[in-house]
Amino acid sequence: MADKIKKSYKFSKKFYDDALTQSKWWSRLYFRLLWGGTNDNEIARRVLDWIPDGFDGKLLDVPIGTAVFTADKYKRMTKAQITGLDYSTDMLERAQERLSEAGIGNVKLMQGDVGALPFADETFDTVLCMNGLHVFPDKSRAYAEIRRTLKKGGELLACFYIAGQLKRADWLARTVMARMGWFTPPFDTADDVRRRLAPYYDIREFYTDGAMLYFRASKK
């Protein structure tokens, strides 16, 4: 499974950013027909707006991907200590290029596995997890590691695909995305996510948009 995920992102690195940001006609058509018109750019903006530009704590971005959604935000977060972790070295290479081009020097990039985060307990004030939880092979382990490394009172901010909202998106996730290694089943529903969060977090905001979920939760 790990090799499949690495190969899938190596294969997709040339069109990954265009697909997510809907910057091409084919990516806009793809989202309209198969994802119910969900706008990843708008969801990303809403999630990132939960982090003040003057944030001066420690933030973990996992998976950071190519930093396509976050580079502009991080350029304004000059006081923050940011760690960006991803399993794919191809994604990290593109992220480093983008951050360097933008003159961003306060983001440390690392290759690693969310299921075994190389950080001490309660290291981070905020964990940002964009478009990740539908990819992680062991979702329970990922949630546990994120919770372990997040400080008490710290926030988990996330957005990702969930099942049960849109039939055509569920079909795509099962038959194409999972086979290619971009998504990894089983997939949570919105209710599943609430059950995962409720014992450990105070859920402050929780929204669905098409087949996407985004939320803000504070560790108890």
C-alpha cells in the first residue's frame, strides 16, 4: 500500500495542482460532474482563515502536499514555526520549490508517515490536515498520532472527502481514486468523523460541501 501511494503521487505530480485548484477547463468539468461542483479553493480558504496571520505558535501541516493552497497563507504567517510533513518526496520537492520561490523561510519540510509522527507528545498548537484523511491507510492511527502531538486546547483543522454525501463521488472514490492509490478505503462518513472526534475534542465548526467535510476542533 505504501509503495502504491508513492507511485500514485509520482504519477500525478504534473497535474496535481491544476486538478485541485480547478485552474484548467478539464479540472473544473471534473469537479462539476463528479464532485457536485465542490470548490476546493473556497474550502481551503475557509479552513486557512481559521488561522490568524499573526499566529506565533507551532503548526504541523500534514500532509503538506505541494503547498498549493498554503504558500500564500504561510507568507503572511511570519511569526509561526511551521513543519510540513508528507509521505511523498515528489510532493515535498514541489512544495520546496514553491516555498523558495515565494521567499518563505519559516517552513521546515520533512518526509514521514502520519501513522508514526516523529514528534514528542503535545508539540503543536495547531495541526492542519488538508486533503489527507481520505488518503491515510490507517485512519485510526493517524487520528491518534495527530491527537498525541497536539497540545491540550490546540486545534485540529481539516478538510477531506467523506462517503455517503454524493453517489457519483462515492463511485469515483471506490473505482478510480482507490485503485490508483490517491484515496485509501475504508472511507468515513460525516457521522463516523463526529464519533472519532467527540471523545477527545470540542467540535467548534463542522460543515459539509458536496462530498467534502471541513471542521475545526479543539483538543480537550
